[in-house]
Amino acid sequence: MTINAGGEWSYNLNETPRVCRASAGDTLGDTLTVTSDDGTEQDIAITITGVNDAATFGGTLTGSLNEDVDTAISGTAAVNDVDNGEGTFTAATVNGSPGDLIIAANGDWSYDSMKHSRVCRARRRRYAGDTLTVTSDDGTEQDITITITGVNDAATFGGALSVSVDENATIRLVTMPRSRCGQW
């Protein structure tokens, strides 16, 4: 704090760990005593109100799996937040399109592609994906992106594959290929 002879003062906040860790709405106090030329003392009270510092993310924020090989993958995301008690994730199950992601407070996550019919359609586009949003304890959001690579499933045939007829009969034989995903 600086003060001039006219009594005007200014205060510069030191970014100490205690100040930086203050969460949104937390209040900290600082009291400074000033003395006049005649020796009279006066306290100046400073109130410092914490703000929400947004979390930052790292670790494993993407994953990939193959349609017919993998059904589940996992990883560990990391969250860093200087505010007190906000360096964890909100544990949740996030419902996606072809699968669901479960994330624990410590950032461990697993993705299960349980919605097989959606995954089977991946081969038509060569890939499908899921973008799932997780949240840190302070409300900052982060996407975890899953890529699903399609596999060209070989067709299988059903129905009559051979037939016996006499020489004057007209026959029309139609076979329909069927994939592993049950699509015609």
C-alpha cells in the first residue's frame, strides 16, 4: 500500500497462494494501519473477494476403437484448478450416441459402445464418433472425443442357394446379402 501526504492511497494485491486459491465468493481481509503526522493511527480495511478461475484440462481427452474389435476403451483426464477444492471432475455417466462415458472424480473414464446398431452404421461412413462433455467441480466443461472406425463386414447369404427344376420351368432366384449388423 502507498499513501501520500494528502491521504490518497492505493493498494496492490499480491498474488499469494492464499489469494489465488480463493474460490468464487470467498472473502479475505487485509487491514493496514496508517499514521498521520501527529501520530494518530487509522486502520484501513481491505476486503478481497475470490473469483472463479476456470479449470484447465489435460490427460487423455480422446479415444478410438474399431467397430468389430473393441467394445470399450478407457483413459484418464486431468483437471487443474487453482481454486480450493475444485481440481476434480463431477462424477457422472454421460449418454452419447453410440455409447456412454463414465467419468470418476479423479478423471478415470471408460467408454462403452453398447448401442451396436449405431456402431454398425459406422462402416457406411468409414467412421462414427461421439463427443461427450464432462464437467469439473467449478462448472468448466471439457469434451472427450471418441472416434469409431468402421469395418467392412463380409456379406453372408441365405435362402435357396441351389434348386432343381425340369427343363420347361421358369425360375427366378433372388438372394439377399446380409451383413453381421443385420442390414439388407
